[in-house]
Amino acid sequence: MWVFPEIRILGDLPAYWARHDGQRPALKTADRTVSFAAFEATANRVAQFVTAQSLLPGQGVGFMGKNSFDFYFALFGCAKTRNDLVIFNWRLSIAELAMQIADSLVPVALVEREFAAMWDEACALIETPPRTIWIDDDSSLEAQVIDLPATAPVVAVGLDDYAIRRYTTGTTGKPKGVILSQGGINNKRRCEQQEPAN
């Protein structure tokens, strides 16, 4: 992101394009297109929502669901805070999912309602499960935050702050969190820009 000095953290990406080309499509499906201006506004509302959860810096927000607009709103909204998005895989066994939820120590999780049975079974195996916020077509994350301010909260997000956390069980069968920091994303973009085109 060094090519664009205004983009210092992942959460700056929609803000940059909203300022410079707000009507440019950011997200698109067969049924809907979301402009960067609308994407930025919703990501900011999600950031306001995350900030209102009174999480400590470094505490993650869990997410279990399929690729959807809500996933991207959650990802970029969390990136505007000091709270990373912890992505849980719905293809795991109940026991694997429970181990990962417990290891992550997320206090709150956004979960698509179609995975309610699996999520509830996994949480029943955990001593202190996260508070669950259900999302679905009738109550999307986007709809739940619509009344919050469309401006980013005033949070000093650093390059060492976590942006994304994924889990792998690898060969041990025990959860291992893989963390991508805000600065790590910057470095990845730097490498992509320096890589010669083929």
C-alpha cells in the first residue's frame, strides 16, 4: 500500500477509494453492487459497532460464515479498530471448531444463522463461549449497524496491530492461530508492487 501513502492500514483502503472514486464498484454479486462510498460508510458503522463492544486492544471479533457482503464489512470494519477479525471455518468438525473458538479468546462473534446448530454445539464444549451476534438475510450485519455513525471511530491503529487471524490444525490436531498484522499487509502489498509483471 506504500504506492498509495494514504493507505497505511487495511481499513484505509475503502476510505481512500471512497475519497478518490466513490462510485467505483467495491463489491459485486449478480444481484447487487456496492460502491466504495457505500462500502466505506458501512465499514465505518461496523467499526463503531466493534468499538461499542468495549473490547481491549488485541481482542478479536469472531466471524463464521460464507463469503458475503457482511464478511467484507466485518473485515474492513474491524481493520479500523485495534480488534482483528478471527475467521472460523464452518467446514471443521465440532471438536476442532470448539478448540479454535476457545484458543482465540474472542469475547464476541458474528455468526451466520445457518451455522447455528454447529456453533451452539461447539460453544457447549467451551467453558466461556463468546457472546454470539446472529446474522442472516433478515438481520444482516449491515442492517444491524445502519443507525450508527458512518464516520470511522477515532482509534490509533498501529502497524503492529492484528488485522486478520486464521486457524490451522496442521499435523498436530491442535489449533494454531496465524496472524496477519496491519504492517504485514503493507509489506505484502509492497512485495506485490515490486514483483515484475510476466
